[in-house]
Amino acid sequence: MKLFSNQGVRELWAQSDLIIWDGLYRMVAFDVGNKTVVFDLMAKVGAGGEITSCICDHHEISVILPDDAWQGRGKDVKHREEYGPLKCITFDVPLDVTVSGYLKPAISRLGEAGVSVTPQCALIYDHVFIHERDLDTAQAVLKQLQVDALRPQL
């Protein structure tokens, strides 16, 4: 199977830098009625220095927060489940919203290496959260993907 879906995706991977964010993160699930609690937790995180992410659907509110923000919550904050500690890797290449297939090689290779991945896509930049114990493996896999993107096609 073809690793890169097209030449444009290959070129983006060849240009991609990886940013490993300092600190640890937690993914936490809440009942759908707890939006105010979730948004209050997110508001306590300083802008630009750390990543937060939130998805609200009819099943749950799922939020990714810096570990210290989560650990500093009040005891009255009720949640369903949490997962972590996580590390965040940002693919530091601006992506046009019409780009298709950019994350596919990363998700595929990380999965083959046994690394569970939680992708988070912003409008311009993509990120993945992986368990802290998998950081070394994830870095090696993603760096090899960059090397493969730079190799001449046969």
C-alpha cells in the first residue's frame, strides 16, 4: 500500500517539524450537562503556552487539559473517566483545510508500532496525543516517516 496518498502530502511530510510540548496532559470525559465546569477548567489554562481541546457531542464532553490544570481542580468536579498522562506532538507545518490524507501515514505507522493515538486537528495545524510511555516510540516512528518523505520515489 502507498504510504503517502499523493505528492502534495509527501512534500508536506518532508517539510513537517515535530514539536513535543513540555508537560503532561489528561483526557477527561464529562456528562453532557457539565459544559460550564469544562469551560471553567479550560479558562484557567494560559493562552498559547499549553494546549487545550474540547469536543462536545450527544454522548459526552471530552476535554484535553494540561495535567497540572486537571490535578488542581476542585474536589467537587465530577467526571466520568480520565486517561493519561499524555504527551502532545504538533506537526508544525501549516495545512490548508482542503489537504486530504496528511495524518493517514502517521496514524497508520503509529498503530503498527502499537502506539494508541488521539488526533486533534485545528484549522491550520494538526496534533496527536499519545500516552507518555509511548513517546520515544512515537518520535522514532514519526522521524522515520519524515525520512521516508525525503527519499526519492522509485
